[in-house]
Amino acid sequence: MTREQVAAALRRLVASQVEDIERAVRDGHKTIALNELADLNRQLKAFAAALKKAPARI
């Protein structure tokens, strides 16, 4: 993946989760917001692990 592709993938991943977190906070659902944060954390860790396994490209 190029830097641009990595950046775009991260933006998509985070944007969708942040929307869900904001909605939960707005609606007063603290538990749902925390679950969404935990899910974002899990997805970012999985993404990082996948990047480590991928061959380096310049």
C-alpha cells in the first residue's frame, strides 16, 4: 500500500467509527460510545498488524 492508500483507509475507518461514537454520545448512550471506542481500537490494531505483515513498498 502506498502512503496515500494507508491514509485513505485510516480516514475511512476512523470516520465511520467517530460518527457512531458521536451519535451515541449525543443520544446519551455512554456504554454504546465506549463499545464503539473499543471497536475502533480493535480495528486499528488489526490494521496495524496487517501493515506489519505486508511487504514494504516505496
